[in-house]
Amino acid sequence: MDSRTHRCFPTWRMLLALAGLAIFGTAGAAVDFEPGDLASFTLNGGHASNLAISMNAGLGAGSGLVSSATASGAFVTDSAVYARGASLAAGETYTASMFYRMALQGTGPDIRLGFLAGPSGVFGNALVANAWFETFGTGELKSWHYGWTRGLVRELAGPYMPRDHWYRLQVGLSSADLLNFSLAVSLDDYGDDGTAFAGNVLDQVFAFRDADLGGASTLYAGFYAHGATTAFDAFDFANVGVVPVPAGAWLVVSALAALGAVRTGRPLRADAPAARARDRRKVG
């Protein structure tokens, strides 16, 4: 099993089930961009033809994704959306993550990553509800932007990002009432080959109101991959819900965690890429 999802899943989940508990629920996908993996996505606009798998472009010189999308405004016309969605519900968290190797350019965002209310949608267009985050800029001092169905925020004083490094961007979407949303963004540096965590670049939570997105029955995750970015790899989409449990039930989880049996959500940074290299998983 991939290190970015639950390890020892059958053991701890079985014990919780025996105790009559249901604490964590997950559903989603991990795509390593090996040959054939683009079939897992709905490819919209130019991304139907300008994305390709390259056998030496990915993390650790493995397979990865490359793009030739550089047309003006392509970031609001092109998207790759994972074809399986998750039911949108209040109180749950939906995460999407992806690695990308950043290059200096000024013709579009390095990557735009986020969520849509339908597989045929694109980011930054109000025809389909959406929420997203991106990094952008011609130098190593980047800017970042985030947006939702009918809004956009630009932050010009962005993070410092050395060129040609691999970065892991993760966005997490949640809402208590399906009107007021939070977008939690984490951006980590994984160095020049993407195999070892080098430091955190950005951790921030943004708040916005979006009745259009809250009205969606199903949430999809996807991305826009800009052609000037060297390569992309390791797309993940997960839905993690937390259900309140009786007092004392957490003792079971705590004991399992102490034994190293529970790993959820975001990977342990120190070992995630190395474990991924040892145990790659395809989702078609």
C-alpha cells in the first residue's frame, strides 16, 4: 500500500469495527502517471491533447506527466479532472495533492490544483463551481493566487521557491455548513530530485463563501498543468471524514498510533517519497 494512505489499514480498522466504532473514512485515488494513467481523468479543453506521460520526467527519474499547454488563457480553458468524485457533505475534508518541478516562466501558473462540481469543469470559470490554488511568477520569489466560483485573491508577496526543485502542493477543502468554506494549503520543497523533504514553503488556510460549490452533490479533484513547468507527478485525491465517538474510544486509536499502526491524511514527510519509490500504486 502507498505510504500516502493508511498503513496497516486492515488491522486498526478491524479493531475499531469490533469496538463498534467508525472514526475515519477514506475514499479516493493515487495516480503515479505511468502509461495509461491519463485514462483515469476527464481531459477538458487543450488538455485532451497537450498532456503526455514521459518515462523519465517524474520523481526520482521515474515516469511522470508533461504538458505543452502554453496558450494564452489556457488556465481557464484546460483541465484534467479525476473521473471519480466523492459525495460532498458538511463536516468532511477533501484533499488533493500533486508534485511539480518548478521552472521560471511568466506565461501562466506553475500549476492550478483544486476541486470542481463536475468532471467537465475548468478552474476560474463560473460555469461549474470550483475552488483552487496556484503558484505563479517569473522569478524564484513566487506569487500565489487562490479562487472560488465567483471570486479570486492574488497575493504578490509569495514564497521563495528555488528553480528546478520538486514541490508538493496539497489543498484541503472543508465546510461546516456548505456555504462558508476553508481551503487549507500546504506547499513543501522536495529538492532537485523529489525524493527527500527539504522544507516547508507555505502553510495557510483561506476562507471564502461559495453557495454554488455548496450546492454540488459530488466533488471532483483535478488540475491545470502549465507547459512551462518541467514535469508533474503523484496526483492524490482523498475524502476523510471524522465522526464523533464516545469518550474512551480514542484510547484504542492512541494505542494503535503508538504502535505505528495508524497513518492518515498527509504523509510523514521524511519517508513518503522513498516509500513511494519502493511501493508504487496505480489507480485506473
